[in-house]
Amino acid sequence: MAVSKLWAVKHSLSKVIDYASDPRKTKYTPEQYQALRDVIAYASNEEKTEHELFVEGINCNPATAREQFITVKKQCGKTDGIQAYHGYLSFKETDITPELAQKVGMEFASKVWGERFQVIVTTHLNTKHLHCHFVINSVSFVDGKRCQDTSWFKFRKVADRICEKYNLYYNDTPNRSKQSDYLSKLEREGKPTRYTIVKEAIDEAISHSSTKAEFEYYLKKMGYTVNLSQSRKYWTVIPKGYSKPIRLKNLGEEYTNSRITERLKENRGKKLIPFSDEKPKAKQYNLPTREDKIKKHKGLYGLYLYYCYRLGYLPKYKGNNTKLHYILKEDLIKMEEFSREMRFLGKYRIETKEQLLFHKEGCMREIKTLVYERARLRNKVRTNITDEELKSTKEEISQLTVRLRELRKEVRLCEKIYQRSDEVQEKLEKVLADEGKRIKEGGEKA
């Protein structure tokens, strides 16, 4: 299978069933009829074949599946929580027939869920790659237990064997640790990602450590939650602000349990540099620096301006040469967001949260007015007007739409800044306090 996925449906049961069996996605178009004439036996009634659907049920009738699903839940007293599971299998081949796709989908669903659960199986024909959709009742009609077979790792091999049986593509050696194409693209462009930042943090911690205890200590000091237990097959870390752990072995060969242990042993006997951030260059002759000039700006704009400076990015300047403090490293990923918010604050000279809320309210009032005006113009288009008036009106509608898009972006910026400005302030205070402490201890400005 080229693609496989399964997710829980916690709200509307009828909505997902309607989506999976949508006739617009499952019926043949006239063009598809012609292309598949040699492999499909149609009924002679043209009106009937035009509405042929690839929708089948296992232990249920697709036409009344919703009611049957709910009946089972009520009988078992399990009407709350997850209502169903919705999944799909997508075929890599572009020449596979809908009949074969549906057959594979039915065989797969029967083996995985068919003995205990009600399932709807459909084949969608509306994309280049045909794909089967599955809607599985979350409660078994056999024993009333909830569905536990929801992991791709459990049913992947079943799909592979069925594909092998019908000479269809499947990947017999999938890389389940492979990062997303989006993250790979960012790395190729030289932009920071959560994974590149974690690798830098690990390298930094290892460079100051010769034992696992020291390594763990420095990672925790950098804000990471660490699990290096010997009982775990894979060591993990959780960056600050995230909840999902990252397996270190997924970062590359240099970050497996055994390789990290080797790297720590290699440091034994070496003179290691004490852990600290590189100190900024001391002022000379008390002349004002760029940092001093930036600090003169006050309020929210000044806060974001200085924060972007500490992240190493400002629109008019190249990045500063100071080594980034470990507290700020996670926000490198969001550098473009911070820069955009900083430019917004500077554009409207917003210095306080009160001014921010006032600007947001003004945007919302303008949005309401423009939405009303655009609706009026759209109604005008539907009336009997001249071609010249029609062109002019459509141009006005287009301009209003552009302005509405800009205003809604500004509203979102206001909300984002309001939510995280305190966090930005707190991080800067911690960084400055940490640097001040080291200056006091070292006697020399970092």
C-alpha cells in the first residue's frame, strides 16, 4: 500500500459515513465508463449503471449503517467516546480497476475487523490514485468490546500480503522513523526544525560530558525532558513546549544509544570546556552598540525587536555573532513568525496590550462592515445590470475580499501576540538573569 491511515471519529457518526459513501466520489463518470469498458460488465440499463456505487458493508447494510452502528452501541451501553474509526488505503498504481480496489479493500477489512465489527468499505474514484475508505464501528456486535485494532503496525502486514497476492505494490521495508517531507525540505533549505535543534542540543551536551549522568544533566539544564533508562530500547527526549517524545535513534546513526555511549567514552581523559553559552563581546570605550540602540525601543514592539535580535535575525541586519542561549533555541523554528509579529507591531506603533486589543477591535468592526458591503455587492451581481456595471461590481468585490483577508490576518496576529508576549518576556528575563549571574561569577561580561 502506498498510503495507509486510520483515525478516530469522536463526534458526528453520520458525517463520516456520508463522506465515505459520497456518490460524487464513488460513482463512475462517463469518461471512466469508456476507459474501463473491457474489464467491467455493466448492466444494460444505462440509467442504472450511471449511478453504480462502490459501497459495500461487512456485517451491516450501507444504507442503514448509521442506525445499525448506534443500535449496537445502545445494546452494549457504550454510546459515549469514540463513535467510529475512519481509515483509508491508497494504491500506488494508476491503472488498477475500481473492482480490484474494492475487492482488496473488502478482503483487507474482513480479515482485520470482519469477525467482530461492522464495517463500511468504499472505493473513491475521484483522484489519480484509487483509494479505499473504511468506517468501522467502535463497538463490537459480538462481545460489546471496543475496537482495539487501530494501529497501522498491527494491520500493515495484512495489507502487504493481500497486495502481494494481487501483484500490487507494497513496501516490504518501510522506514517508520522517516521524518516528514516537510521537515526534510526545511533541512535542505538550511532552516531549523525541531529535529535539527535537538541534534544541536545533544551535540552540545555530549561536548561537555564524559558520563551518561552528565549528559542527562546538561540536557535537562537546556530544558529537555530526558529518558535514558537502561530498560528502554530507545532513549527519548521531549523538547520544552512539546508533549511528544523524540527517539534519539531517529536523528541519525550518531544518536543511537550505543553511539552516544561511545561518544561519551571518547571524551574521558579529555579536558572538557565547562557548560555555558558563549559570552557576548564586551563593550569597548562605552560606545553604544546595536543592542543598546535596540533596547531603547519600549513596549511590545521593543520586546519583539530585542527578541528577534537575540534569535539572530532582524530585517535590516545580519544575525549577531553571539551564540544563541539554550532557552531560545526552540524558538528558532518560529523565527519567521516572530519577525512577522515584530513588523506588525512596528507598523502600527503598538506598545501595550491595550493598544493591541484596540487595534483588534477596530479590525473586527471593519471586517463586519466589509462583509455586509460585499454581500450587498454580490446580491447586486445577481440582478439585471449592464456588463460595465457587472465588471465594476466584481472588481469592488475582489478588492473587498483582499482587504478582508488582510484584516483577518491582523486579527490572528493580535491574538497570537497577546497570547505569547508574556512568554517572550519571561524567556528574555531568564536569559538576562542567567547571563548576569555568569558575569558576576566570572567577573567579565559575557
